[in-house]
Amino acid sequence: MKAKMNLIALLYVLFALPGLAFAATYYGDTNGDGVSDTVTTTTSSIQIYHPNLGTTKTYNISGTFAVYTLSDTDGVTGLEVVVVRPNIITVINDRLASMGNYNYPSTTYAIHSVSNTNSVAGNEIIVTMPNYVNVIHDSNGSISSYPFLGTTYGINSVADTNGAAGNEIVVTIPNAIKVIKDASGTVRTYSFPGTTYAINSVVDTNGSAGGEIVVLIPNSLKVIRDATGTVVSYSFTGTTYGVNTVVDTNNVSGNDIVATTPSNIRIIHDKNQTTSTYAANGTYAIVQVKNYDSIADKEVCYNTNGSPNYWLITDRTSSQASRANCN
């Protein structure tokens, strides 16, 4: 027991020491020569071994740090090393043997993701901080800042919602969804006043370029078509409902929304804004949604407490039939 306590105390001391980084290794082509390099952290540096050259380059870093990811952030061949430090994000450009710093001296921050948001070659670093979303454009060393003053917020996803080059940043705040379009430096707001909401997914539902934002609110399912700035509503008045999955069920471009209510399964075809309703045979549960007939869409299989117990919905033919199981 005493030895165990000593080990715990030792680990605590090691992790608490400022400036201590434990060795970690990453792999990727960092100098753009087409050969994967080895990136290794030490207590005070990041070392990159170039096997094609047989050389090692050392980048000294003071204080605590960790490698967040290897990603092309400048749009030129070769991956950059994105490093998080207290109050600083450092980007190592090994091709140029340089280090660039983006400072956050008076606030906490967190990197949400690294993704291309401005349609220009090179991925952006998406940073959350109190009251702001920052987007670091390492290709030109600039930062775009999007304020969320006086409200809580969270990033739901980073995805193409308008069909144009560059991903959008989908942000949730109380009573509204905001879509940051970093390519144009603008923000579009979709309001849901006086109600709660939840984003189910961001996926193509209408067969056009750009993913739609599927939103659940009491009594209604909303599909935000950000490409056109419009919202389509599907009523669930007088019943509870949920979304099981969003997949292609009718072999028509655009994914379909498989929704459940206590008495039926409704499949929303957002491409043509119609709904197919399938009455469930008793209390039911969807077992799985998969391809059962080798045609390029998926069927919905569910079981019930009635007889027969298993049913397969083939939405492409607007039919359902009993079956032995859902295997």
C-alpha cells in the first residue's frame, strides 16, 4: 500500500512540474518532399527527423506544450505542426524551418478543429474562447473573429452547408442557430424564439450541394437549407417524436429523415418536401436500417409486440411486409 501511494505521489509531482512534456511521436510529411517525417516531443522541444535527408531539425519551445495535430495550414505541400501552449498557439512550418505564434494573452482558449473554412488552400484553425470564435488563417497569418457577446455558445459542427467552397461553422446559442461563413466573413442567423431546439445532424437531404441542418423542436422538425437561407417545417403536432437516422431510403438523391412517433414511422423526403407514414403494428422499436435488397438505398426493419414480430419498410416502393427477423 505504501509503495502504491509513493507511485501516485511521484506521478502527481511529474505532471505538476511546469515545462514538462512527455515524449510523443507523430508521423507525416512536414517538409513537402513526399516522404513521411517523424515528429517527436521532448521536455523542451519538438524534433523532426527527415529520413529522406537523414537530418533532424529541432524547434525549441519553452513552458508546457502539446502537439494538437499535423495539418496543411498554409496551402503549400507539407504538413504544419499545430502546437498548443498556455496563451499561445504555435504553428511550426518545417518546410520553411519557422515558427509562427498566435497569442491569447488574457483569456483561455481551446482549438475546436482544423478545417478549410475560407475556400483558400490550407486549413484554418478554429478556436473557441469566451465570447468569440476565432478562425486562424495561417496561409496569410490573419485571424477572423466572430463575437458571441453576452451569450453562451457552442460549435455543433464544421461542414459545408451552402454548397460553396469552404466549410461553414454551425454554432448554437439559446433560441438561435448561427452559421459562420468564413469565406465571406459573414454570419447567418436562424431564430427559434420561445422554444428549445436540438440539432440532429448536418447532412444533404435535398440532393443539392451543401448539407442541410436537421433541427428538432417540440411539435415540428425543421430543415435549414443554408444554401438558400430557407427553413422547411414538418409538423409533429400532438405527438412526441424523434429521429432514428438520416439516410437514403428511396433511391432518390438526398438523404431521407427516418422519424419515429409512438404509433408510426415517418420518412421525410426533404427533396420534394413529402412524408411517407408507415403505421406500426403494435408497440415497436427500429432494429436497424440497412440495405436488404441490394438496391442502392436502405430499408427500415423494426420489431413489435404484435404478431408477426418483424416488419421491413421498403420506402422506395412505399410498402412494408412481415419477415422472420431483422438480420
